[in-house]
Amino acid sequence: MSDIAEIIGYYIAHPEELGRQVGFRDLTPLHGEWIREMINGEGDYTLQAHRGSYKSSCLAVAIAILMILQPKRNIIFLRKTDSDVAEMLGMVGKILRQQIMGDIVSRYWHKPLMLLGESASHLSTNLWQSPMGAPQLLGLGIRSSITGKHSYYVITDDICNKDDRESRAERERTKKQYDELQNIRNKGGRIINLGTPWHKDDVFTKMPNIHQYDCYQTGLITKEQLDQLRQSMAPSLFAANYELKHIASSELIFETPPRFTDDPMNLRDGVAHVDAAYGGSDYTAFTCGKLDRDNDILYLYGKLWHKAVDKVMDHIIEEAQRLMCEPIKCEKNGDKGFLIRELFERGAYASGYVESQNKFVKICTYLKKWWPRIVFLEGTDPEYIDQILDYTENAEHDDAPDSAACICRILERGYR
């Protein structure tokens, strides 16, 4: 491509390619989507993505592109602390010093690219001309004074962190400062936010147009890496950092991360259970379990569907037969044996029981007791495990922990 318009058009369409050429080798087409939204989007934009998703790398590339293609529009960049700001400005400066950026500028603007007044808090190029003497890119800690400052682009990156998770006062300070950003944005300008949520009442409650990408959506972290991360931190911290979810850690019943096996034979000749939903907001939970008494390990496998049980009955039978876990135990208090009959008519072996135990007591008595000795089969739905890890006495959904607790009770009582 010899024409400069074609070259720029290509990099605007595929900014991840430019990112790779300036040193960010791990950027993917998904990152290209994020960068395009930052440089070409309209209105305010909030990107929530898990730790290790390269969102800050994408931002550095986006800022560098804006500085050479939109040099009449200044940028104010905010992070939690001044040292965090210096890291980002150093990254942007390094990108702008790359040969490819200089080549684009010399051919597009017919002048060499030069960095002027570079420091830990501000950065300008020779493309920028401000009658007020303000820098092209100004970096500030979130607690810095912003009175009198104005900018076309106002960008925040990780202004919410573990301090906001642990301190209500810190959350309120961050939210108050975020409100002030509305006063420094120029007419027609944009506020762009990047980060990871830490608390259900943090500053993200004030941010518009949120686009979320958890660790299961991006494909950037392998199963093995996720297992290692899950084992290395509390479930509430893993949920916040990688699943973009909030768990009230003070109310948690299950405080240690789950363990996994990839051998389905551990479930062979086990028993299955269905916690059935018949509409509304409930989930249908399905659990297979097998107790290894010699090693004192209880193996579980779980599926979760946000559907009524009649919509997933074939899936339930298929999974039970695949893992050789029968009968399928079903509570018959509410449906008078309807589910058992339906499963029988479809060729499954099912049996019923009458539930008389309080659900919270049952979960705390059986599932909590067995939790340190439970090993899940790979392929268990992440939502199934999350519902267990999220469980409190006042949890909105309890179908997965209820089904798992029933299996624990059945196996503990010596079912054959």
C-alpha cells in the first residue's frame, strides 16, 4: 500500500496490527474492536475487562493514534495514583518513538514527528498547537485538582482498585471526583473509561455505556491458567478480577476455590439429581456425583440452565447416561411426580423423594461440610460453580448449591 490514506485506513480498520508492530505482540482482533471504539466511537464509552486482558495496552495504542491523527484535540488521562499515570505516559511516549509512527506522520503531515516537553505527567508532539500552553496529553492522579482544566478527551483507566473494594470512604471519594470530570470535558467531547469493577457500589455505577468482557468471553486465559488463578486467591477476589462479579465476602459460605479433574471415570456409577425450574427467574440445576470412600473425595459435575426443566430434559438424560450416573433423583413435593414420569417416558431411570429439610440448613450441613473434599469434573458450567461461590442465606439464586447439597446428602447416607 503506497497511498498514505490506504495505509491509515488499514490501521484504523485493524489497529491491533499497528499495536503488534509497536511491540504489543499479544493483541488480537478483539483488542482491535476496543481500540476502534476508543478512536472512532461516539459518545461516552466504558470498557470493563478482566485482569490481564491488555486493556491498558489497547488504551496506550489508542492515545498514540489520537495524538497523531487528531492533534487539535487534547487529552486528559486519569489513573488512581501519579505513579500509575507515569507508567501510561511512558508507554505512549515509547509508541510514538517507533519508526512506523514517524513514517505515518511524515507522509500524512509532511513533517517529522517530534516529542516535546515529555515528563511523567504530560506529553506533547510538534503537531499540537495550543494558544493556552496546555499539553497535548496531561496525566493526573484521580485526587489531583482539575479546577480550570478542559479537554476534548477525558480518559480514566483503573481509577477504581482494591482500595475501593475495602473502603466505603474511598469509593465515595472516587465517585465524587468522577462527577467533576463532566465539568472539564469540552462540548462534543468524550469520556472514555477502562477498568475492572471491585464493588457493587463503586464508581462504575456512574459510568455509562458499559461493555463487559469476562475471562470466559475473551479466550485470553487458558483453563489451566484460570484454575491456577482461582486457587491463588479468595473466591470473592477471583470473581471481581476475572468474572467481573461481586461477592459479599463477609457473608460467604464457601470461601475456598474449587478443585478440578479431567477424568470422567471418577463419576462412573454415581448418582444424579435435578433441581427443576418451571418458569420464572429460577434455573434448572443438574448434578452428578460419586463418592470415593477410599480417598474421601466427592466428585461432582454440574450443569445450569436458565430454562424450565421441560426445555432441557433431553440434555439431562444425555449427560446422566454419558457419565453413567443413575438414577436421576427428583424432588416430588411440588410437581406430584410429574418430572419422574417424564424422565421415565424418555427412557431414563429416575426416582423421587420428599424434601423436608430447610434449604439453607441443608446446604450448610452437607455441601459446606464436603466442600474441602469436593473435586469438580472439567466441563462443569462456570455459572454452576459461581452460583455456589456466590451463595449466602439471602442469595437471589440457589439452584446449583441446592442440587449439589442434595447429592452430598444422598452419597453421605450411603446410597447404592
